[in-house]
Amino acid sequence: MIQLISVTGALAILVAYAANQLRYIGPSNLSYALLNFAGSIVLAVVAVLEEQWGFLLLEGIWALVSLWATMKLLRGRSARPR
């Protein structure tokens, strides 16, 4: 079961990456930031459960950066006049 969860997390990150490379979405797109955050947080949790500290460092930082990007994009949306 943990393998299925980790594959799902990895797929979220890979979908964001592929969509960016194919120019469907870019780093300033909320979908890109959310996919990266969701995938990295899932993989960070798996790293904790599996006691993979190097992997936790990578995914934990990835999650924090993705969360920061998501929050920045959400703040930018709410600041725009409608």
C-alpha cells in the first residue's frame, strides 16, 4: 500500500513537470504549485514512515517551497481587482 501512495505522489510531481515542459502550464500557474505541493508532501510522509532521512530532506524542502509558491499565487489572486 505504501508503494501505491508513493507512486501517486511521484506521479503528481511528474505530471506538473511534464505539463510545464510541454507548455500546458507554467510555474506561475496554481495547478503547477498545487501538484508539486501535493506530491512532495505525500512523498515526505512516506519518507518519514520509511525512515529515509535524505529523501525526507529533499521532499520536505520541496513541499515547503511548493507551499510558499502556492501561498504567493493565492495572495496574488485575492489582491487582483475583479
